[in-house]
Amino acid sequence: ALIVLQGVLTVGRSWAESAPYAAPQNLSKINQRIAGLAQQYRVHYIDPNGCFADHEGYLPDAMTWDGCHLYAKDTGLWNQWFCDTIREIIR
């Protein structure tokens, strides 16, 4: 079986400002721990933020309706990224 741990997707700036625990630097620390678990258990780790985060580490406002969740139209982008990333892993 292919086991994959995915990092936590970043949030929009307004969400991070109202919930400091969700600031990009804090989510990055969480993702580092997830990556560490993946390495420890010899499974795969993938990080969506390289594809979705802006240059400051936030989810762009144009992709989220509440600062935390992707618009339905953008879930297709996530799905494509996920499928492409998995394809690379299994090659």
C-alpha cells in the first residue's frame, strides 16, 4: 500500500491574523513534524503549500471563501496537484 501524509494547507492572512496558531510559521512547524513522522515510519510526505501558498506563505484570498477552505472551483486544482504528486511518487 502507498501511504502518504499530507501537510496542512496554509490559511489566508485574515484567518491567520484572527487565529495566530494558524500563522504560516506555526503551520510550517506542524508540517515539519508531519514530515518527520513520514520519515520515521518510512512513508511519503507531500506539502501542498509549495503549490498553493503565496510568497509570504498565505493562501491567496482569491482561492478561499473564508480564509481557511478552498473555493469549490479550486478543489480541482488541489485534486490535480495531488494526483500529479502521487504519480511522481509511484514512478
